[in-house]
Amino acid sequence: MYTVAAEEPLLKLIGIPLAMATQHPDSANKGFNSQEEVGEALLDLLPLSEGGFGCDEKMIDYEGKLTPYQQMKWVVEELIKAGLEPGEDFIITPRVPAEKLEEAERQFFVLMGVMTANKYSIDKTGNQAIRYIVHPMSESPQELLVLQRRVVKLQRLAEEELGLHGAEPPKIIPLIEEVIRHLHADKLLEGFHANVAKQLGMLYDSYRVFLGKSDAALGYGHLASSISLVVALSKIYRWGQQEGVRVYPIIGVGKPPFRGHLAPHAVDKFVMQYRGYYTVTIQTALRYDTPREDYIHTLRILRENAAADAKVLSKEEERVLAEAARIATREYLRFLIQVADIVYTVSRHVPKRRERVPTEQYGRDISPSLAFASDPSLLVNAKSTLPLPRAIRFTASMYTLGIPPALVGLGRGLEAIRKRLGEEVYELVLKLLPSLPTDVEFELRWWFPDIARSYMPSEIVKLVEEDVRIVRDVFGVEPEPAPPEYKKLMLEARGNIAAGRSAAKQIEDMGKIRGFLG
């Protein structure tokens, strides 16, 4: 374990950043076009003392997003002009498009952008700005190997044709975004570790692994995805110890409970729940929808608790927790498969915050979730290709419906775990997820069953009413009521949606009150 003082940057000490500023479109107050994102990156990476957000890594996103391929170089140029040193004060980390959903050519174009940015960085400062590349939706060691091979090949081309010298091929960061993949994160690393050495002759002595909450929650629910993240941290820590390599987890979270609950009022529980992290995503809502002093407090707590040893579970605990996640997924899906069409309709009113590819081109389905749940009763009403928006729009839509998404399946899931797996496993889940009471207290503020019933049959809403009854009993929390203007905005949004008018303004204003769009 590293002991890190609050003022000591991890990036300078061990080459691993703490705070990854991202381009997630989750802010209610602020949106960006691609030209504005260069200035955004500069502000993200400037020190707090200079009025910046004090992050030391910027993820430039190409996954389902219309980002210029030269944006990485433009960002590096501006940062160097501002006196920041690549590799010392910041690194740039692109997320490439997923080849399974977008054209392979898009990966090539992004990788050539990486090479030109690194050439500029090395020519100007002698240091390399881009050391890592994020591979989204990682499911197999082979797809990671394919991307690493492309990086090596294109780097050779850049050396021969562009004069790139002195750069190490950027290493691949697997982004693991599904519950079932979280539960086998060590196997993914094991396969990649063996293949990258055998087939490319590259010896990784350390790995950064990106564990995403949002898409796992979208497909499996809040409870299952929270459990699986804790199990993943345990498994990859143990694997690193066994293999003699360092593993530096990145926790990919947003501000709402459903997407990780990295918020000022919840950060103390967050660092306990996800102990073992080295890097945390600092998404747009945390930067732009948070009072400055609260933001600085959040960053300080993250820094003080980074680089701790993960909580290592026994293999039997990991096994029963996987079963608990399966049970929780079933209860979440009982609701989701009945409301997907409604959520998708509402999602089309959520205001855009970034330039993205069309939703139809980048949709997601729940077939892996259904397979993991392994419950024949779910298949009666389910389709493998439910129309679902991406996680941020889904989250915003659920609040618009009056149903805070972290509540869905939570109470019923906990009760089912207790009945089927026993008191000991139930208590283990509560012990490992200390954020749950804070999650529930926040979510109950935005629970409006009367609004929900105006969108969907009462029988569907009753599932969430049961969740609410149980979590009130379990956690004994009673939140402050939402401001009166919030309910007024909900009713206006409902009227506009029913009349076929835009509800974007009301959804945006509701997000400003909550402190995030989705």
C-alpha cells in the first residue's frame, strides 16, 4: 500500500493519475460542442490554485461520440502553452470506439490521432502525453490483443513516416461495463496478460483496469452493479498479488446513486465502498453542477483515500455475492422489461450535452442481463433487444418519470437475498455496501408515485412501491421533501410529452435542482 499525503500527486509519485476528467454528457448546467472541448480540457487540468478543476488525466472520448481525431493534439498544445508538463502534470487518455458497434476504421483514425499528439508532445517537451488507451465494453482478451497489436503496428508506421521517436506504445486499459464481466475481471486480465506476452512480446508489469458502474446498472440494476464492483476490486487485487504485477483500478462513476453516487454528500461512504481505487472519473456534473467548495472537498477526500489495499474477499464470499447479484438482477429486470418503451420515449426529450452518433447506431440490449438472471419467468415478457437509451439519458428519464432508478429492484432484491441466501449473506451485502443508506435517502426525495402512474399502469408502479416500503424499513431514512418547484416541473414535462411538445427545458431544470442531468 502507498501512503499518500493529500498534497502529493499520484501521477508524479508512481505515474498513475488520481482524477480522470471525462466528457460524459451528464451536466444539467453545461453542454459542449467539439470545438469547446479543448478549452474544457484546459480548465479540467489546471490546478485548483489557478481556478481549474485540479484533475491530472483527461479522457477524450470517441465511443459513440463525434470527436475530431485531432482533438488530442489540440488539447496537448493548449496545455503545454499553459505551462503544464505532459506526464508530470497530466496525461491524455482516449477511449476508442467499440469495434463491435462502430466501424473498425474509426479505431485506426483515433490511433493515428494518438500518434500525432504524442509526436507533438515529445517534440515540444521530451515527454509522452498519451500512455494509455481505453477499450470500451471489454469482454475477451482477444479484442484487447487486437487493439494492442494495432497500436504497435501504427506506432511503427508513425516512426517511419511521421518521425515519431522516443515513445512507448500506449498500453490498453480494459473498460469492464457489465456485471457478469466484473465478476470475472481477473480472468480477462489473466488471458490478456498471457496473450500480450506470447503473441506481441510485451511484458506488462502493471495494469490499469477501468470498472464502469453506469452500463452495469443500466443492464442489471443498482444493487447488482454495486455488488459486482466490490467483487471485481477483490478479484483483480488478488490476481495482481498472485502474478506479481501491480493493478491500478479506475472506478468509472457519476454523480447520481444509480451511476455511482460520487457526490460531496456521499464521498465519505464512496471511498469506503470502493476501497482499492487509484483513479476515479470526475464527470461533467461533478465539475459544473457542484458548488466550488464542495467540489474541492470531494477531490480532497478522494486523494486522501486513494491507493489503499482493496478489501480482499474469500472465494466463498465472492461466490455467494455473485449469486446475490443474480437475484438482485432478476428483481430489477421485472420492472425494466415492462417499461423500456416508455423510458425510451421520454429519453428523446432529454437535452443533448455532447455531439454523439445517433442513438439508433449505438443502442444496447439486455440479453446478457437476461442470461445472467437465469429466470424463465422473465422471458415471457422480455425481448433480447429492448429499446434502451444510454445510461445518462436513461437515468434522466427515470427521474422524469418520478422513479429514481437506484430504488428499482433494491428493496425487493435485498429481501430476496435474505430469503434465498440467508441472514449471513444479507448482512455481508449491507456491510460491503455502506453507501446504500445514503443512496436511498437521496433517491427518496425524487420519488413521485402519482407522476409515475400517469405514465404507466399501477401494477408496474407497485413493484417500485414495494421497493420503497422495504428500503424504508431496512435503512430507516426519511429524506427532506423535494422543492415545490420540482413537482411543478414534473407536471409540465408530463403535459408536454403527452401533447407531443418538447420537455427538454423542464428536464434540464429538474436536473439543475438535483445537481445532475442523468
